[in-house]
Amino acid sequence: MSLLDTVGGRRFILVAGCCIVTTLLLMGQALTEGVYKDVIQFAIAVYVGGNVAQKYIESKKSES
């Protein structure tokens, strides 16, 4: 098991980093609350969608 898998994987690190950066930008008043909300919602949706797609692909591979 690699270090990335221990932490949560590449997707998780990418989404967590996105959330941290956008939070810092919001605190620095470089983003509005609306943009912040949209970015966080998009990041979470992509993370969940990626996990669903990965599980679907893995299930199709195991059926073969």
C-alpha cells in the first residue's frame, strides 16, 4: 500500500487541496461566498462522481 493510498488517494488529495486553497482565497477576500460555494460543490461532486465511476469500472472488470 502506497503513501497516497494511506492518505486517501490522488482524488482525495486534489479535492482537499482545492478546498484549502479556495478557503484561503475566501479568507483573503479574493473570492466571494457564491464563487466559494460553487467551487466546493463542484469539487465534491467530481470526487463523488469519480468514485462512483471507478467502482462501476471495477465491477465490470470483475464480471469478465
